[in-house]
Amino acid sequence: MHADMAEILTPKAVRRLILTVTIGLEERELHGLKFEMEHAFAQLEISHNLLDQKYRRSLWLGHGCPIAGLSGDDGEQQCSGVKEDGVPRHIPLDFLRDPILQLEEELAKMKLTESGVRIPGLNDDAIQFTQKGI
């Protein structure tokens, strides 16, 4: 799927499309079309939520911290960010509630810092975090 299409096919965008398409139709046509569009919207929203949950769980389980640092009781998906030797890898993350872009950025910083790659402005704070033991 084209990157622009991913932005267009959000549940909010589909709801706007429903309103735009239904303007000017006769009542009978409007009722049938609106029903079909609402059903499609509901399916899209369910799919979007399932993909979001699967992606977050995949990030949580596969980001590289030991299982001991992960907290998953009561349906949570958190990581303290501390290695088994007590050295911090990243700030504490909540994979269920933190914005996905923030999670991806923090994990990228962690990987870059651990690999010794320094990108000015991107992983400076991650390096300071690791060096200070915060």
C-alpha cells in the first residue's frame, strides 16, 4: 500500500468519506449506502485496533530487554529498561499507552547507542541517560 494511502485510510478519514459521499443522495439510497459504509467503517476500525495491538506486543516482546525487566501482569506491556546487570538500556516504556512513534524513537536511540553509532541530536540524550545510570 502506498504511504499516502495509509494516512487516508484511517477510521476518522473513512467517517469523513461517509459524510461526503452521502450528501445529495435520495433518502432510500442514502439509507442503504450509509449502512454499508458504517459496516465497512466498523470492520476497518477493528482491523486497525488489532494491528495496533499486535505491533505494540511485538515491539514489547522483541525489543531486546530481558524477560525479567518486562511487566505484563494485568494486561500491561511495560519495560523498566534495565539490563540484568542493573545498567539502564532505555527510559521506562509503556508499550500499551505510549505513542507508537515515541516507542520507535526510543528503541532506535537504544539500538544506536548500544552499537556505538552517534547521530548528533538523535541519540545524545540516550547516551547521557546510559552514562549517568538514570
